[in-house]
Amino acid sequence: MARRRDDKGCYRYSPRGKSTLFDLYIGRLKSDGVTDEQIVFVNLEDEDFSELLDYKKLHEYVKTRIVPGKWTYVFIHEIQNCADYEKAVQACTSKSSLT
């Protein structure tokens, strides 16, 4: 069973299902006209993203992909693998850090 938290995150107790939820939600966004550039997906279990396990690099990565003047949707799979990820989330939700 999924539960929601105030930080708009989706968390599951079991190791299965989050990726499927992300895929479904991203598919819905695209069907509603959201462009690929407005969607940021990071899988911290993927070796291609291993450098983003540092919260400062994760924040910088997300920051450089924000689309000015449009909503940008950020999905980070296995964010708990990033030490101090809370700092990256807080920085990303701060308006001044994204402009």
C-alpha cells in the first residue's frame, strides 16, 4: 500500500511497484501534453546516475533541467540512496534556487 507524505513523495513499503507508478504517471503527463523536456526522471539504482548520489550534484542536475516558465515534473527513484537527499529536495523546492 502506498502512502503520501507532505513533500509530495510517493513511498511504498514493498520493493515493487514504485517504478510502475512512475511510468503510469509520466504516461499520463505526456498524454496531457507535457513535453519530455518537462519531465526529469532519475533512477539512483542505475549506474548512469551514480554521481548523483551526492545531494549537491543531484540538486545541480535537477536545477539545470528546469524549464523556465513551465511546470517541470521531477521523479527520483530510490532517492533514499542519496545521502542527505532532504537537502537536495529542500533546495529544489526553494524558488530562489531554481531561478
